[in-house]
Amino acid sequence: MNDFASLVQLSIAVPIIAAFLTLYVGKWGRPAVQIVSVTGFALPAIFALFLWGFYDPAIAGDYAFVSKMDTGLSIIGVSLHLGLNGIGLPLFVMASVVGLAAGLFAAQSKAENLPRYLFCLLIMQGGLMGVFASIDLFFFYFFHELALIPTFIMVGIWGGRDRNYAAMKMTIYLTLGAMLSLVGLIAIYVKSGADSFDLITLKAHLAEAPLAESVQDYAFGLLLFGFGILVSLWPLHTWAPLGYGAAPSSAAMLHAGVLKKFGLYGLIQVAVPLLPDGLKQWESWIVWLALGNILIIGLITMAQRDLKQMIGYSSVMHMGYAFLGIAAMSVLGVGGVVFMMVAHGLTVALLFMLSTMIHHRTQTFEMDEMGGLSKKAPVLSAFFVCAMMASIALPGPGLANFWAELSIFIAIYQFKSWLIYAAVAGIVISAIYGLRAIANVFFGEESEEFVESQKEFAVSDMTWAERVPALILIIVMFFIGFFPKTVTESLNDSLAKEAVYAQTEQ
Amino acid sequence: MSTEYFQKIAETNVWGAIAPELALGILALALLAMEVILPKVAHGLIPRLAILGQLIILGVMLTAGSSGLGYTGEAFGGMLSFSETGQLFRAFFLGTSIFVSYLGMVSLEKKTLPQVEYFHILLVITGALMLLAQANHFVMLFVALETATVGFYILVSYFRDKAVSLEAGLKYLIMGALSSSILLFGIVLLYGAGSNMALAGGSADPLNFGNLQNFLAANPSDMLGLLGMLLVISGIAFKIGVFPFQIWIPDVYQGAPIPTTALLAIASKGAGFAMLLNLTTVFSPLSEWLYPLLSVLAALTILFGNFAALTQRNVKRLIGLSGVSHAGFLLIGVIAAEKVDWATNAILFYLFAYLLASAAVFSVLAHLGKEDDSELTLDDLGDLAKRNGFLGLALAVGIGSLAGIPPLAGFIGKLLIFVAAFKAELYGLLGVAVIGVVVSIYYYFGIIKAAFFEVWRYQDEDEETPEEPVPGESLQLLGKLAILVAVVGTIVLGFYQSPLGSWLAG
């Protein structure tokens, strides 16, 4: 299964090489920049889909497509160890697809200084591909930071309202989160005594000799709050809506859609399997804070008047379900979380993209000043309705989020049955804000402000340049919605290999 | 002193081992001679020749092998001791000197002051620091340190037509003299204690590091010895800028010419740590006093440096205070070196990363600096990225590395120090370090913000704004090359340390 290992390496290297090429071809004009950058986004997507097709859990073992390289930090047990398992693969594919959509959308945007904008975005893409393909914990962290730094720069330079404040706040919050998780990872490395940052080695070592409970306790605490800040766990979430509100749309798509999943992925793939006792210690914390995400943030989302802020808050709210699913510690719950991460990544990226398209037409993000857009832009409204329905996990075949939340709910019910009431309240809340947003933006009478702005800006429906990235996201979303098996089969297989998740299976 | 003593010294003189220092001395004299001999039009060549000469010395030294040019152990009657660490410090000082020479060329070109003396004194300081790093005897240590310090007095007040530069020179003179006298007092106390033949381990030559260590091991609770250690550490703390001996740093850094500021920031700090690493071995019998003392100093230094830098708008003061916090991080490494062998190498890696990053930052400042560079504030960095993209990139890489952002060398340096600290179980210091890193993000980010993010400025449309000169317009091939070395070195060391891998492993 290691035949295609070089494709994994290329998926990381190609965007980074393309990033520098984009700067270089800048002098040859806009088309050259667009071709180079879109190639840099398209190739990893093709590679990832190809690897997805070839992944066979029956013969994959622990990891498939494995490659290992020494970069010179062997003194602290670090090597560039890449590979994919059933947990990483769906996210790897999702990252490449969202990246392609974000790249296509960015390449035809009117951003000032386009080559530099695409440079940042491509570096980010390279880091994202690396995060989900890293077996080595150091590089796992390293690639995350590689993807994170361009976000700050993009928010600060190309951002919207309050960009300076938002960039600063994001930087400080996320640096704190990253530092805490780094110390947590170092704690695992030092205390395990395995003298390696390699996840496979660490797992084998800790299966033989688990860490002392007190060590697991504080190491898990560090990782929980470190990753928690990155995933916007309540009450450490305040950077997220602000940052997403200010971020340029492609950066928001990649960050909210993909990069934010790093923390959850880290909990599922690293923290819980290595520190199972730690999770039990912190279980009630996770449950209460996650309820804060679902209920408190849910109510705050309902109160939002700004479309982009609302999407930002709703993505924070959905993270609550993910934390509950992880706390349930079963193959069903955690599998549901991974599936939701994929589905949510696709839908939230789509929503951010569509909201920017709406903004181009209405010149505002205020939902009160919108209305009646569906008459002028029926295709856009169809896309938006579809994405919003998926986001609030309306039951229906083809909407992947529904399957994900369904399995999380079942797992929660098995875990602590009373939690299901809070979760259901969350569903109602999200239905309210979701449907109300659709109604406000697209239906009803055209608002006065909208009529005013149409005098200056003619409103047209989605162009093909806008439709292609949206279609890519929607097709993949429907594909995994209709055929969840393509994701869940290998996912279950990998999760079942983790003793932590398998043993609590009822 | 008996004749035998001098005979022993004469027998152990290995002049070949200090060839680099001798060559630097000859080069320094040659520069002065050239000023007399060469016609006035060719005087511009002299700084270039100085750089060329240093590059040749560095090249020969690096190819000659990793330990003392083939010599190891003590020489010159125990005055010097050659080791691999010492050799690396030699390369560090020489590398610093080459960058400072380049900065001197840039800065002095804007002035009508005599030029050659600057390079002459710089070379003498460098030679002295190289000997200092290999000193094995307090007499050697003090003489080398004073040679360097006296040179620093001159270089700090080199812009003698500027009141701030003279003021800085005076402040440095007073503070430097004070610290030297404290150091000397400590040395005298150690001499007095160690030469007491009535005590076990007393010797006729107690200032030799080996002899002193034996004496302290035999008398670990000797009051004079303890007091001597305290005073010696205090004297060195002045040089490094460790709290509470950091008071001179902001004023002197601000007033000194930029090349001198760079030399103070990099070489003076490096020299302090070279001494400290040697002396922790000497004082190892007193470790129950030494390490708690250093731990408190490290924590206070990190906190003070970072919090004091928060509100700074003057770039040179800001860099100075951030340097204080770096000294704190390095001190953590020194403390960790007690239990973790390779921590010494981590310190060296950190220092080299710091050298490269500082070189990039100071190069940019040297090009930005107008007639009076002591008043360079963050506002002067405004839109640097637009005015000169190359310098903007160099500044971003340099600042990013100082902030410890992956994938830059500074991050690897911090990571190694963190891992070493965790292995040495310095949890409290690690917590302080994490706080320090997060706080530091704020002011480093402020620099990036000033240089890259657009700031709204009042502009009257009718009024023509005066054309601002493009900084670094005169950037020539040599200048570009120097900056490029620093930038590329910083990036490459961030993710590929293989050439250093075996060395790091110790």
C-alpha cells in the first residue's frame, strides 16, 4: 500500500511550490497567475481523490501510503513520517476539495495584489494537506502552524471591517492555543519515555506502559484547552466569529472549513487514544463546555443580524456536538464526529463563499437590509438554501450532515441520555436561525436598501466562475451523503483498531 | 611565580590554535595601514576588504575541523581550553562580525565620520570575544572581556556628532564599568578563597577553572566562594541583560549606531552565554545555590522583557527589550543543561537562529534609518512592504523567527529549549516561557502590522504629499546577498536541520 506514498508528499509539496511560482509569474499578468495557482490547488485534489479510491482498509494495516524522511531533528525523535489512515483520509480529501473550491474562488476574485493573496492561500493549503497526513506529532503541529500564519496575514491585509483588531485577536488567541497544545505534545513525548514524536511508536509504547494517571490528567488538560481554543470551545471562542467576519472569504473557507478541524482531529487521533484516563478526568468539563457551545452560542447565533457573523457563530455552535461525540468515546460517536467534520467543512465553506456572493449583489451583510434576492438570483438562492439545509442537518437523504449528527446523537444517548434533550434543543435553535436567514435574504419583498443599491449595481445571477467552486463542494457533499459508506467503512475500521474507542462499544 | 610556571606556559603555547584570533588582529592593523597607504578614492574598498578577510578566516576555520583547529584540551598554561563548543562560539562571533561589518558599511555611508576605525575596533572586539569563549582562566576571561568592553564604549558613542550616541556611550561606560568591577570583585573573592592552602583543594593558581572547581567541590559551603559566585554571575548578567541588570539596555540600544546595536544584541549576548556555559561547570559544586538563582532570574527576565516591550514604539528599544526576553529563554536552556546534555547544543542552535534573524531585522533597519536612526519608530516602517518588497520580506522573516513562528529557525530553537526544559522538569519556567511567547506575539505582530497592513492616514486630496525616498534604493548586490543569506538560512534551518542533526545529538 505504500506505492502511492509519493502522491501524499506531492499533495503537500505542490501547493507550496505553486505558491512561490505564483509570485514569480506575477509579472506575466493575471492569467498566468490564475493558471499556476489553480494548478496548485487542483493537483492535490486529484491526488487526494485518487488515494481515496485506492485506499483499501482490508490491506491498509495501521496506515497506508507511508513514507519516512529524516530532517535532522532525530535528537528529539522527529522525522517527517507521512501516511493516511481511515480517520485522516476523509479529512485529507475534504481539505483538498475545499482548498480547490477556495482557490478557484480566490483566483477570480478582485483582491488587490492577487499573486500575494494566492501565495498565502497556497502556503495554507500545503500546510492543511500536511496536517492530516502527518504521523509524526511534531510535523502535525508544524503543518498546522504553517497553515495558520497565512490566515493572520490574509485577515490583516485583505480583511474586511475591523481587520486589524480581528487579526490581532486571532493571532494572540490561536498562539496561546497552539503553545498549550505544543507543551501538551512535549509532555507526552517526554513522559512516555519512547523518545519519539512518532504516533505509531508512541501508541505501541503507551499500550505497553500507560502514563501515570496524574501525567495523563495534566497532559490531557493542556491538549484539551490548547486544542479547545483552536476549535473555539466555549468560552474560548470569541476570536472565531470576529475573525471569520473580517477574513476574506477564501481564507474563512479554509480556516473554518478545514484548519479548525485540526484541534478535533488532534483530540481524536492523538489525545484520546494516548491519554484515555485523561479524558475520563476531564469528561464533565468537556460535556458542560460543549453544552455552552450548543445552547449559549446557539442563542447568540439566533440574535445575529450580520450574515457572515451568523455563519461564524453557527460553525462555533456545531463544534459543541463534536466535543460531545468525542466525550462519548465510542466508535459510533467518534466516527460521527469525523463524518461531521468532513460534512461541516464542506457546508461551512460553501456558506462562506455564498455569503460573499450575496454581499457582491446586495453590498451588505446586514440581513435586515436584504430580501427578495431569489427573484434576481434564483440559482444562488437554490445553492444557499441547499447549503443551509445541510448545515442545520435537516433530515433527508443526500445531506451528509444529517447522518453525522444522527450517529452522534445515538452515541450521546448511549453515553448520557439526558444530554439528548440539550442536543435536540440545539437542533431547534439551528433550524430557527437557518430558516430565518433563508427567508430574510432570499424571500419576501425587496427591502428599500436593496432597491436603492440596485440602482447603482445591477444584480445578476451566479456566473459560471462562481458556480464551478460551489458545484464542486455540493457534488462532494451529496456524494458522501448518498454513499456514506465510502467514508465510514475505512473510518470504522481505523477507529475499531483504537482500543479506547472499541472497548466502550455497546 | 616560579620560573617553572613560566616555563610551563612557554611549553604549552600553541600559537597555531589561536591563528584565527591572530589573523583578525593582523587584519585589524592592516586596515589602519591601508588607510594611510591607499589613495583616498580607494578608501571605499577598505570595509569590503575587511569583510573579505573575515570570510576567508571563517572559511579556513570551518574547513579545519570542528575542535580547536585540531587542538583540544588546555593550552597556554591553562589560560585557554579548546573544545567543540568553543569552536562553534568562535564561528558565531565571526559570523556576527561579518554581518555587523556589512551594517557598518550601510550606516557609515550616510555619515561623514572616519570609517576605518570602526572596522578596526570591530575586529579587535571579535578577536577578544573569540578568546573569551575559550577562556579557561579568570585572568584570561577578564582581560578578554575588558578588551571587548572598551571597544564597545567607543563603538556605542561612535556618532560623536549626535548627543544621543554620546549619552548612550556615557551610560554604557558607567554601567559597564560598574559591572566589570562587580565581576572583578567576585573574581578576587574567589581568588582569596581558593588560594587558602589551609583548606582542602586550595591551590597556587585558583583562578584556573579546573582548580577552582576542585576547590569548590571540596568546600561547597565556603562563604567567600558563594559570594564570589554571586558577584561573578551578577557581572555576567549585566552583559546578557538579565533582570535586574537590564536597565542600561533600552537607552544604550537606542542611542548607539545601528551596527553597534546589532553587535551588542548578538555578540555581547552570545559572549555572556559562552561565559555562563563555562562557568556553570566551574560552579557546579554550588549547584544548589546556582540553579535556583538562575531560575528566578530567567523567569523575571522573560516577564520583564516581554511586558516592557509591549508599549514600546521605538524600534531599537523594542528590539532591545525583546532581546532581554530572549536572554531569559536562553537562561532556561542553561538551567536545563544541568540535567540534559544536549541542551548546550540547543542554546547554540538558538543563538545561531537569533543571529540570522537579528541580522535580517537590523539590515532592514540600517536601510530604513535616516540621518538619525535613534528615533526610528514603528510609524517609519509604514507600508514598507509596498515601498520595498524585498526588505519587507526580510523583516517579516526576521521578526517571525524572533517570535518563534514555524517554519522558521527561531521556532526550532524555542522547541529544543522547551523539550530540554521539560526533560529537566522545569515546569514552572516552562509556564513562564509560554506566557512570554504569547505576550511577545503582541509586539512582534505590531511590527508586522506596521510594515504590512495598510493604516488609514489623513490625506488632503488637493495637497501633493511629498515623495518619500524609497528605502534601500541603493541596495547593491553585496547587500542583497547578505540579507538573502540571513533570510534563506532562517527558513531552511526551520524545516531542514539535517546538516546539524548529528551535531545537535552531541
